[in-house]
Amino acid sequence: MKKYFIIMLTLVLIISSNTSFAQQQPYIELSSQDLANLKVGDTFTVNIDIKNVSDFIGAKIIVKYNPNLISIKNKSLTLTNITDFSNIEGVSNNSLIDGNDTVIFIFGLNSNATPISGDISIGSITFDVISKGQGTISIESESKLISEDINGNLQELTFNLNTLNYTVSGVGNLSGTIKTLSSNPINGAYIELVQNDITYYSASTSTDGAFNIENIIEGTYTLKVNYEGYKEFSQVINITDGSNINLDISLTKIVDGDITGDELVTLEDLVFAANYYGLSSYDLNWDENCIKADINKDNKIDVLDLIYINRRIK
């Protein structure tokens, strides 16, 4: 039993040691907070960091990207007291400079700099988005991390890495006018484009009732229009790449007892409600028309609704 316990303890220690080693292996990390909802014309930045490194003195880091979707705006090294080998005056070796689809960071600490251990911020690349599509930004396997031991010996470090995925969506535009039923423009109506109860785009109408929303990422939205004293307008719209949708929308004034939406209370409204008399929200055929006929919003259509409408007919 004692021998068995010793063997098991040894295995646990070996596993723990290997796990700790794996966790401490250097890691080249690409990160960006700007990859959501990318569209043509946007700019985003990718940061490059090295994690869990020991006695680091230099590197060759090759970042690969899709030049059909994005282009380099600028790149920068944030480390100090280094020599950037791709930027030495008099050197014209093409292997040291950026390629058509790669960004190269190749550098070493200067002789008076102490090797670095821990996490290091290397630099960043800023890209311009030039075309629609899906792409990746990755670290090439030819990249190298170099360390130096106490005797001045150099060695390449084994490292892990990650890849960034992104999607560049197409965009469309939405414009239009908001008016009353009598065709008078509404100034200050609030327009919003909603997905999953989240407002992604919004605008307000000008004095002539006009609004304009540009560069809307393609997708299906619920268009909502609100103005005080008027019923909310709601419509599902589909924005596609390059679309230019123009809408003329009429808002209906809120009038107690008006079901048909003509801003009047007439016999037509009473007939509408009477046709659904006796129904409640528990009935299977309770629908949008029933909700309209339920004037007092008590989830049933009864004599109270009919009397309410009848008292307002003029």
C-alpha cells in the first residue's frame, strides 16, 4: 500500500510539473478590441504581445494578413532600447522588410539592455479595411523568439500563438421622410434600427421631416419611429450591400377609441371591436386585431370596450 501511494504521488508530481511547464511556455498573442461590425472604410489596430517569456533579447515576428481585405496603415514597436533591423540605414535586404501580405518585426535588445522576463508588449499594426469578406490575421511559423542565458549563449524558444478572425460586412443606406396623415412633416421624430432589442443606429428628423442613416452594416433590422402623441411605427427592413432604401412614413396620432388608424372614432371602429367581442388572450385566435380592439388593455374584449368606443363617436 505504501509503495502504491509513493507511485501515485510521483505521478501527480510529474503531471503537475508538466502542466506548470505548459502554462509557462512563451506565447505570442494577437489581440484587438475593434473587430466587431467591421465595414469598408473602418480602421482597426492589432496589438502584439509576448507572454511568459524568460531572458528575452530579440525576435523575428511575422504577421500574415489578407491584402485583398485590409491594408497596412502603420506599424510601431513599443519596446525601447532595441535595434530595429528592418530600419537600419544602408540596409536594403528585402527579407527584412514587409511583404505583400506580411508585416515583419525583426529586432534585438541593445548591448546595454538586460534580458526581459515576463509579459512584453511588442508593438501594434493599424489596418485600413478596403473590401468585404472574411479574413484572418496570424503569426507565421517562421517567427522566432530568442533568449540569452547567463553565459551569453543564445537559443530559440518554443512558443504557442493565436489567430484573429474577422468579417468585413457590406453596408447600405436608409433615408426617408416622416409625416402626419395629413402630409405635414414631423420635426424631431426619433428613428432607430433595432436587432434583438439593441439599438444599433438612430437618427432624428429635421424640420422638413427628413432623416438619413449611412453605412448600416447589412442585415435584418426592425425600424422603429416614435414621436410624442403618435403611435409607434414599426417595420422589418433588410439592408443589403450597396442598398439605398428610401421610405415615406406616415405616423398616426393617438386618439382614444381609434382602432382603424384614421385619427377619428367612427362607427367603423365600433364594428371592428364588436367583431371580436367575447374573445380573451386565453383564446387561440387572439391576434393583433384583438389587441387593437382591446381598448382598455385588460386582455379581453367586452362591453366596456364597446361602450368606451361608442361614447367617443362623433
